[in-house]
Amino acid sequence: MTDKVKVLQVVESCAAGVGRHVRGLCEDLAAQGHQVTVAYAPYRADAAFENFIMIHRNEIDFVPLKLRREISPESDLASLVQLLRLMWHKGPFDVVHGHSSKGGAIARLAGRLSGLPTVYTPHGLNMASPRVARAKLAANALVERILGYGATSKIISVSEGEREFIHKLKLIPKQRVCLITNGVDVRDLDYFSKHRVARGTIDQKPLTFGSVMRFSPPKTPGHLVEAFDRLCAAMPHLPMRLSIAGDGELFAGVRRQVRESGLNEKVSLLGWRTDIKKLMLGFDVFVLSSLSEGGSYTVLDAMAAGLPVVSTKVFGVEETIAQVPGNVLVPAGDPDALASGMRRMANLAVGRSPHRAFEQIGQANYDYVRSHFTQSDTTRRTLEVYRELKSTEKKVHSYLAFARSWETSTKHHSSTP
């Protein structure tokens, strides 16, 4: 009897944090000898995911899936049929694991129809955003509840806040929710440890606030620019810069906002970048302006890079920056509050030993991530869920086989004269 698992990963949103989670998990599983198939939507794959496919195509089976982001009964039904055929031809699988809302829904339906145990990782429920209308919240919660009770063996929450939110909305029985946080690859931790340098004083360079994000409504990049504008107005004599890496549908609007605010000389919109680790080392303070998160990878990266962090209070921050004194938490969706939080951090730069204050917070952040948030631990705990479901499924099958055998035997004896 082998303890290896054969798992089907289903993902529609292959970019940013979801893509990174799937990449890290699948790389680790394949390296340990488990059989991994990834059904993915090519049109949502970013450069990092495409590179992941190219590098691991000999160890991992990649299958393009005609899965669209928008809700479409015709398209969604076609994707479900395609996934069922995949499971028939490439199975049998021990477990199917769906990621994010669309991938999670299709995976769970296919798993339910195939009799397979199903795992779902939301990576941030859009219902958690304070801007979601009540009617939409109710509709989404109803769909999640139907799938949760009828087609989900386990939900993996990547943060305690998300888990509590799932319990609050009663999306699935409590015993079927488990907490497994995101993690940072030890190679990245080693990189930051090796390349991190002492930060200069404010007399040597401007205080640099930095962020990495998708330019999308849940990330509110406009709030960050607005907060920085107010910070500059409140502390006009302190040299400061804001650098934001990323791209998305709001990029053009934010660029216009920067220009109209007269911040061209102080704000750098860097666009899509692949050298995020190197960029992080050039920041003095990391800022997260999101309305909602599942469990932010960028915050973990910033902490691993030895940066102090200013963040809105979203899912995941209680387990991360709130555990280290010196980081700053502010309410989400409030540019004034974000500006105030950034000002608290900026005040350290005009103190007697600004570089020492930042280094102390940054070192504590690094130590905390290294002790509590590693990719290897994320993979190990996820694998435990797979094995538990695989074992349970075998017990169920054994029981059914015994029941059928007993029923057949009983009928045979009852018909014997």
C-alpha cells in the first residue's frame, strides 16, 4: 500500500496569489513523487504560471481547460463536461482540489458527480469586501452554501479571519473547514537574508513606501495614491517616494490620478514586474491598501524582506503583521486612516535612529515568517488533508463493497430451499 496520492488541481485564475499558491503546492507534491494533474484556464495564466508549465511539463500533467471567468451556463456546462472527461481518461484520482470561486465550483461539481473527495480553497471570498451589495452577498452565500453542504469534503482557509467568516455565513459544516496558511519558499527567505542591506538614513535618500498589487477594485490602488498625497501634504519637508508594481484594469485611471495630483516626481507606477524580490529590497516600508484578502502573499514577502508594514485590517493580518510590534494596522476602505498609518511609520524616519527602528521591526518580521509561514509547511498540511480524505474514501468503498456482498449473500440464502 502506497501513501502517494494522485490529485487533480483545478484553477481558473492562474495569476497573482492563486497562481503562486498552486505553483508552490504542485512543485512540492511532484518533487515528493505524488501524481499531479493541473487543469487550468490558459487565458488567465500570467508569465510566472506559463514559466511554471514550461519548467515542470515532464513531472506534472497540464491540461488546458475552456473555463471562463464570467458566469455563463453554456460555457460552464461545457467546462464541467470537459473536466468529467478528463477525470475519466486520466483517473482515477484520489482527490480533486479546486482553487478560487470558478475553479472551486467546477471542481466540486465534477468531484461530486464522479464520487471523488473534493477540496476547495477560496483564496479570498469576494463576499468579504465591505463594498459588496447585500443582495449579491446573499446570492453568493447561497451558492457557496449549496456547494459547501452538497459537494465539498473540505474547505481550506488560508487565514483565521477567512475561516471565521465561513463559519459566520454557515457556508459548510464547521468540521469540514481547516486552516492552512500560505507560505514563503525557503529559497526566497534565504535570498532576502543574503541580500538584505542596512537601509540608509533620510539624509541619504527619500523614504520609500512600496507596494505590489493587481490594479483591481479589491486592492484599491487609488486609495494608496490618495493616502500618499495626504501624507506629503502633512509632512512637506520629509523627502518621500511611493513605488507601486503591478498592472490591471485600474492602471490607466491611477496613472491619471497621479498626474492630476501633481505627484509625477514622487510616485512611480512600475507596471508588471518579475523582479519582485529585488524591488522589495529597495523599499523602506511596505503598504497594503486592500479592501479584502484571503491571506496576502505580498505581506508575507514584505516581512520576509525585512520591511516594516502598514496594512489595512483584512483577513490574514491578525496572523502576520499584528503579531510583530511596530507594524501598523488601519481600517480598510479609508484613505485618511491609511495616510495616518503611513505617517506613524514616517515619524520613525525623523527620529534619532530611523534606520535602527526600521531594522528592528523588519528583523522581527523576517524571524516571524521564517518560523510560522513556510511553503514546505503549507504543502505538508495540505497533503495531510488529501491523505485523510483518501483514507476515508477507501473506508467508504470497503463498507459499500461489504454491504453489497452481504446483500447478495442474504438474497442467495433466502432463495435457497
